[in-house]
Amino acid sequence: MKFILKEEPYIQSYREDLEELSQVLKAFGYTVAPYEDPALSSFKNLLPEARQNVASTLNAYVGALKAELETGTYKIDRFVVQFLFRIGQAPSSDLSDLLKGEQFIQIYNRDNLQIFRSLACYERCSFTLEQLTSRTWIELWDRDIMFNMTFSKMAQNMRSVMKFCALKFDFPSHVVTEIDSSMRYSFRYKLKTVCGLTRQNQIQAALLIEEWKF
């Protein structure tokens, strides 16, 4: 007798959210494939707890972006705050001021997986949405090894953050190149500010304010 393993419910919902996000992005003028293979091999390579976290935050991201679409306008600070509320993260009152005039925003969880990106970040992107949400930043972009070491150490140090903080950096810009993407785009990248997002005195995620030039 052949046994057929049933997919966990969140895998199906994750696949559907990828497909819906691809359509919502199209309405904003961005063409981004949801995945290469509906089997979702990158996503399934994650540990079960990480998969559930990624699936739930993707659902929150899709909901927040749909809300932006329904308003008929796009405001990055409102989009970020809406997303944070949807994942149960109360944003600091200082956050809106930090986001003013910024375009390139990404948020990573404790597993170094991207859970949020602003629309401007899709302007130089040839990854699938599955790749973006299922691979760590080290697996997504190739950069000088010294920058990788510096950013990895910074990510480790952020784990000890106990309350909201905004750390400003003056790293030089450097070239990053997509790994395993369809077009392998390159662009100049500069990290400007990292904000530690905490809940119950524990770091939950890190919000990065960046500068991209291409």
C-alpha cells in the first residue's frame, strides 16, 4: 500500500500567498514570479518552526500591501507600521521619523530571513518570492567577504537588544550581486540604519534602512 503524505496546511496557504502577492505586485507595476516550482523546495528546506513563521509573516505582508493598494496611494511608513501591527509588533513612536524620506526598507527575522521589503526593493530584483522569503540574506546576495563578516557579527550582536533602538552606520557602499536568480542583478548597497524590533524584552526582528544605487 502506498502512503501519500499530506502537506501541512500552512504550506498550501504559503503557496497561495506567494501567488496572491505576485498579483498584488503586478498591480503596483512589478513583475515578480511567485516561485520556480510549486513544490517549494527552498521553503521546505527550512525547519518546521521557521516555515510556520515565514508563512504567517508572509500572510501579514500580503494583507498590509493589499491595504496599501486599496487606499489608492502608497506610503512607506504606513506600510511598515501596518505590517508590524499585523505580526503583533507595536512600532516605536520614533520609527515614523526614521522612515521619512526613505525608500529602501527590509526587515529580517531572528533566522536572518526576510519578512518585509518596501516596493522600491523590487526595482532591482530577479528572485522569486519564494527565494526572497525562504533564503537568508547570505544565500541571496554575494558581496565582499569582509562585509559579510561585519554584517554577520552585527546580526549576532542584535540578538542581545532588549528594547527598541536605532543604530546608525557609516559603512561604505559596496557592490552586491544576486545569487541563483534569473538575471543575477548587481547594484551598489549601503546600510544606513538598523532598528531592533523587540517584544517582551526579546529581539524579534531587525529593520534595515538602506540605500541602493543602480
